[in-house]
Amino acid sequence: MICNLTFSEAIILMAAGMRLTRAGWNNKKQYVVKFSPVAHGMEILKVDGHGEYPLCSFMLLRGENMMWSVWTPSTGDTLADDWETYHGE
């Protein structure tokens, strides 16, 4: 496990495919990943009757209920230095 990372360091590892978490988060099974739609064959979003839209990469958070949601870091997350790689389930 790599510990005590800044967000700048963590995001580089996330871009390389690693799962990241924060020591300060209460849920120890919670982590963030970079999701690349192209890598999963989902480069175009088709909306019925409204056209097609290209998708770009974004971050996903696996939360408390083990469900995935789109994640945007808070100011506290971007300034924190307690980021670490996640090696759980």
C-alpha cells in the first residue's frame, strides 16, 4: 500500500488504473477509480430521439452500499495528503 499521497500524486496513480482511498474516510471499503468509457466499448451515449454524444473519462466512487456513482472531489479531497492506494475487495 502506498500511503500519505497528495491528490496530485493520487490522481496520477488513478490515471494508471489504481484504486485510491483516503485514510480520513470512515468507510474503509470506499474507493475511487478512473472510468474510461472507451476502454469498455461505451464511447458514445445514445439518447432516444436526441442524438448521440461522445463520452469522456470520469471518476467513480464505490460507496457504502457497494454501489457506484460519479464522483467529483471536494476542496478538502484535493488539498488532503492522506490519499492511499486501495487493496481491499
